[in-house]
Amino acid sequence: MLLDPRSKMIMVICISSLALIYNTPARLLQLLLVTLVLLFIFSFNLRVIAGYLKPFVFLMFFLFVVQSIFSPGDRVILALGPVSLISIEGVLAGATVVLRLLVITAAAMLFTTFSSRDFILGLVQWKVPYEIAFMVSTALRFLPLFRDELKNVLTAIQLRGVDLKKVPWGKKMVMYRRLTFPVVYRNMLKAEQLAIAMEARAFRAYPQRTYLRQLNLQRVDYVVILLSLLVTFILIMRYIG
Amino acid sequence: MDGRIELIDATKEYKHAGSPPVSALNCVNLSIRQGEFVGMVGLNASGKTTLARMLNGLILPSRGKVLVNGLDTADLAQKKEIRRLVGMVFQNPDNQIINPIVEEEVAFAAENLNLSPAEVRRRVDWALEVSGLADLRHHAPQMLSGGQKQRLAVAAVLVMQPSYLVLDEPTSMLDEDGRYELIKTLQDLNRQQRLSIIMISHRMEEVAPAERIIVLHQGTVYLDGPPAEVFRSPRFALAGLKPPPIARLTNSLLRQGHPIDDRIVTLEQMVEFLCR
């Protein structure tokens, strides 16, 4: 569906707000289904969605286990002597956290349907200062660079004969801690080179700048924005009221 | 106003806490005319990058002056105009690309100059045309080859309509085809647009077609002149450099008494001479 990036940003904000406010697995599950329907409308298929969510599976499982164990509850499912380990309330709390993360991650996938340039343009046309919009977009750009840099460093370690799969978890954590410095340092060098290249291309030379392209909200965008805000407002009022 | 870049006793020292200052450039005096094609060579740490970045005020001299068309790079009020006059292209094209679409990447600098959208469009079209990227305007930069990416970096600077283009080892990450494409684009820009090219390179065959070669050695201008003279000079070897193969061939033939034009330093010149 051809929508202005700003309409999609509003949709993401609305869905994320609801995900933060809803506090029961049932509500969050409903919200997740609505989000998935939206993603299908924007031509995502299940395989693509699963691909995006895959890196978070371990984190979600970890959160689920931690929340299940550490959330107190009366209806105990598993106990170790007098100590209750898992309760129904704990499992529900774990499910709530995982579903919330799923909804927000799935909604954020809408950001991939437009370019970083459109993201900046959208924010600027909403009167967000260009420097801030540019900074946010550039910060997002550096996330995959961090991942790539870490991969390179890990490859370099493996080339020196270290089998990472055989390294015990404790040692692995120490190793990752030591890798933080070279990875951050190399990314800082890249950031510095980018900053110099931008400076050489008159970045912030003038207080104002122009844009080759302008985003224009169409009637459908106004409808989507108004509907998103209205529905979100009603749902929030009904939930907290 | 003078159409030239002048370095007058330009010195750059880097200070590190607890140790004496390290001199990267030492009393450099140099003048580069508008429209010249200059090759700049030297070993690592000879001061090439420092000098290149001094030309548009990215680095200011610790002592001495750098004047661009008469404007002092140390004068903050002139910074905008100096940035516009002297465009810079760096080693790694991936570290210079900011936007997700070729056309938008080229527009970035023109937009920063606060030009009207119509003027931005005109300049973008022109820059894409002269750098041979017009057909790729809607592509994502990541999909381009190394040579195309570096030509994109050149186009992204050309929209500012600079008088001088400084390229700091622009071919070091390119394959043979990419290097050829880029050098040809630069030669065309120099001839057709009268754009000054100041190219730093470690590859002598790339700077051989230049009108003038500057050799930097230990932060000083060690040699400066036409390629044939520079490559023949005994000081060239003393600076730890080797002439390109064709220049070596020409010198060998001259030493053996063959009647050959002593200005021949490139393959094209040699082919032209032999066909005559």
C-alpha cells in the first residue's frame, strides 16, 4: 500500500503505545494479530516476518523464563520444597512481556517499508530539526555496522584457531567484553570518516537547507492518521477507564 | 581573484600529551593553478593526507597559510565558500555514502548549500551525466560496483560545482575496471569542465597522465614538475618510489641511445609514439 512514511510512523507509534499500556496477554495477542494483518496488507509474508523476528527468539525465551520465575504468584505450578518456582501469574507475566516485545518489533517492521531518507524528510516536515532527524537516521544506520564489525572480529579470532562453539560460556563472556573496545573503536573511526565526508559536503554550512524531494500527504494518509489516532485514543480510554 | 590554491610556509604539527609535537608537514610552499591535473605521491606518513585535507580547510595549518582563490582557510567566515570551491573524495566510498538512493546521495551537498529545488535538480542531473551514472540514478548505492561507488562519490561533490577536486587515494579499494573508469572520468572532467584535479595515489601509472607530479617526503615537497622529469630524477628513487613501467621503459630506451620522446610516461603515449 502506498502511504506516506509519516502515516506509517503514526501507526507504529499508536501500536507501540497500546502495547505499552496493555498489560494482559489476551489484549496483547489481539494487538499482535492486528499488527500482523497490517503487515500482510503492506505485502509482508510470514517467512519475511519470521526472518525479522528470528534474532529475538532467544531474548524472548530468556525474558519469558526470567519473568516466569521471578514474578510472585499464589497459584504455584512448580515448587522446590517450600520455595515456589513457577506460578500461573509468573507465566502470564512472562507471556505479557514477550507479546509486548513481539508487537513492538512487528510494528517496527513498517519502518523497513520506506527509506531512511524518507524517514528524515517526514520528521523534517513535522518541524523536527534536520540535525536531529539526521542523527536518528544515522544512528539506526550504524546498528548493522556494529553487527558486521563484531562478525569481522569474531571471524579474525576463528582464523587464529579458536573454535567459538567449544569456548565455555563464562570465557565467552570475558572474550566478548574484551572485544567491545576494538568493535567500538572501529565504528568510531567509521563515524569519524563519515563526519569528515559530510563536512566536506557542506553539512550545516547554512542554517537552512533545501530538499530535492518533498513528501505530500494524500487524502488516504489523512484518513489513516486520523483513524489511527482516534482508535488508539478510544482503546486507551476504554482500557484505563 | 586568483584562480589558484597557495600554500605559504604551511606547517602542521600534531601534539600528543607527554611527547614532543610530531611534524606532518614542514614549511610547504606550493601553488596549484585552476584547471591543473596534479598527481601527489609519497610513501606512507609523508604528509599527503594532511596536505590534501588542508586544501579545503578540514585541517588548518599550525603555522603558515593556505589560500584558496585568495581566501584564507583559517578565516571561519570563508569556510562555506572554501568547502564549495574545493571538493574532496576519500579512500573508501562506503564510508562517504549517506543516502539510500544514488540521486539523493548526489543531491545531499547541493541541498546543504540551500539552493532552490529546481537548481538542485539541474545540478544533480548534470553531475550524474558527467560522471556516467545517469542510468543508475534510482539504484541503491550498495548495489553499485566499487568503481561506480567512487564515481558516485565524485558526482556527490561535483554538485557543489567546485573549482578543485581533491581525491585522497580514491582507487585503493577498486579493481582494475573500477580504477580505469574513475581515472577516465577524472580526465574527462579535467579536460571538458576545466576542473582542477589533485589526486593522491600510491600507483604511479595512475598519476602518470597528470600535468604535474608533486612528491612529498617527510613532510616536505621533495620534487615538483612534469611527470617525465619527476620520474627521471634521481631524487625520485631517493624518496623510496619507483617510476611506472612505461616511464622505466622510456628511460631504458633513452639510455641505450634510441630516439624516443623523453616525455613518454603512459601506455597511451607510447602507443601513439610507436604508431607515428
